Amino acid sequence: MTTIYFDNNATTKIDPLVLKEMMPFLTDYYGNPSSMHKFGGQVSSHIARARHQLASLLNAQPDEIIFTAGGTESDNTAIYSALEAQPGKKHLITTRVEHPAILNVCRHLEQRGYDITYLGVDEKGLLDLEELRAALRPDTALVTIMYANSETGVIFPMHEIAKIVKERGVMLHTDAVQAVGKIPINLETLPVDYLSLSGHKIHGPKGIGALYVRKGATFRPHMRGGHQEHGRRAGTENTASIVGLGKAAELAQLSMEIENTGVKHMRDTLEKGLLKAIPESIINGDTESRLPNTTNISFKHVEGEAILLMMDGFEIAASSGSACTSGSLEPSHVLRAMGVPFTYAHGSIRFSLSRFNDDKEIKIVLKELPEIIKRLREISPYKDEEGAEAPKRPCTCS
């Protein structure tokens, strides 16, 4: 039985064309691009080409692209660069629904004496831009707000955010790991200082990403050592993966229409079918401003972990909004920030599709998942009262 893979916001299948592009640099062209000899130096032109391919996807300049080991490194680099360049400023603004690559850095900075403002979201997962405006201070070093949420797919209005932030002369970073390749991003007209992305979210390889740094923006290297990336990111270039990221960016640009038509249609078919077939189910997040491939659905009085385990028996892969913390199952920080009732939040499932999915897979999920939810509800230990706490149980996470 072939796996039905609906967990593309976690990672994506590497496109066969990307793998084909990478293979020569794992076999024949393995030289160090910094070497003086022709055998090593010949690969530098392929790195340059990948930089152009990625810049084209973002409508940026090639010299504004720094290759990194992934989204987490890009996020960390942007934050620490802004702080190092402005040592007198000790205030940052972010949101309560960011990825841990942002939130855990901010918590670490709080321990070092920085003041962090965490913006809230409403029941649809949307920001109050007036709260952002009011939070800006003379000592604000950086605003870091994600482009699109990984759990709900909600897209934040980055152009409006940028206008508010730049009016106050504050630096702006966006974690666009989930947005790049799914929706158009034009960095010629969007005045962010830094933007992070990751290759394995756009059908490229893992362990490669990039940080966009606007020309003229203050920048301090996070990785120090050799002269690579024009002195902005030390370490021997991961040539094969850089080439793969460039090809993935090229293919993402060509597939953008499919993402916003074919993939969106499959998502909508799945979502509508599940809501119709399963009583007491809700969509989490705004249904208008969201990624075309993502739906987050909560099923009342069931555990997301149990749903995933039973779906796994049918070779259906998705992800849960639940995470194991301190020995008990907790709803995700994103759904908690949105105020989703516990009896729903605990049973949330994120389905994230890609251009490699098809209608047949949608039909299988629509056939099997309603029966799974029905069986789980029959044995559910949850109380019927809205907002009631779930019974304590041992953690089963590994």
C-alpha cells in the first residue's frame, strides 16, 4: 500500500528533477568551489546559477541571497544580526504563534535581559495591527513575524506590517518558510530587511536554506570562519544541496499556478467532505487568507494522537496539533493562542497537500477518516461539558 502523504508542511518529497540536478555534484563534480584548481572552481558557476534561480522566485537580487543550513539557521542569523548591530536596543516584537525557531530564541534572549513583546491573535489566527503599532518603541531592535503559519496556513498581511514597522525605522524579519513557493512573494515591493526560507518545504533537499538580506540592511555574520558567501556565512558550500535548492525554486515558480488552483481544489474538496461527514468538526484559522495547501480541522472529543495512529494503519500521513509536554498531552501553542476550546483543540489534525497528491488520495481519506472518528468517539473518555479538562494520562510520546 502506498502512503498517502498529507504532511507537506513538515517536509516535502524531493522532486525527481531536483534529485537529478543534484546527483552530478555528489559523484563527478565533488570539488571544493573555493579551490584554485579548475576541478574545484568549476562548481562555483553552478552555485551562482542557483542563487539566480532563488532570487528569481522571490523577485530579489542574487547578491541579497545567503545560503544557510535551513530555516532555523536563517531565523537565528537574522535575529542575532539585528541585535549585534544595535547593541543599545533591547526590545523585540514577535507573535505568540511563531515557529519554535523564533519563540525559543526569544525565550533565550529574555534570559539575557531582552524585553520581548508577544503579539496575540484572534479566533481566526489573525493579528491586530494596532497592537503591533502600539508595541513599537524607541528601543525596538527588530520585529520578527512569520509570513504564514505552519499549523493553520493563515497568511499575515506582510505589506501592511512592513508599512507600520518601517514608518518607525525598525528592522523587520519574516520567517517565510511555509509561504515561499506556495504564494507569490515580491521582495522588490515588500520592504522586509530579512526573509528566511528552507529547501525541504519546496520539494528540495533537507539541510539547505537561505536568508534574504535586503541590500543596504545592517548585517552581522552568525557563522564566522572562512570567506564563503562573500564573508557572510562561513563554511564550505553544500554544493549539491545548493544546486538542488536552486532547481526546487525554479520548479516552484513554474508550479505556482498549480499550487493555487489544483492543490487548492484538492484541499477544499477534502475539507468540505470531512466537515459534511463528521459532526462537531471545525476549521481552525481564517479560511480566506491562508495557504492554498493547508487545512487544520478539529474533531470534538477525540485526541489528535489517536487519530494519527489509526490513520497510519491506512497508510495516511498527516500531523496533529497536539504536542507532548511535561508528561501530559497539550494542545498546540497556536490553537491555544487562538482560544480554540480544549475539547476541539486536542483533536486537531493538519492536512498539508502538494502537487504530488491526487484526487484518488482525497477520496480514500474521505472514506476512512469519518469511520476512524466515529470509533474513537465511542471510546472517548472526555466529558461533554464545553471546555472541560481531559483526564490525566501518561505521556506516550517517544
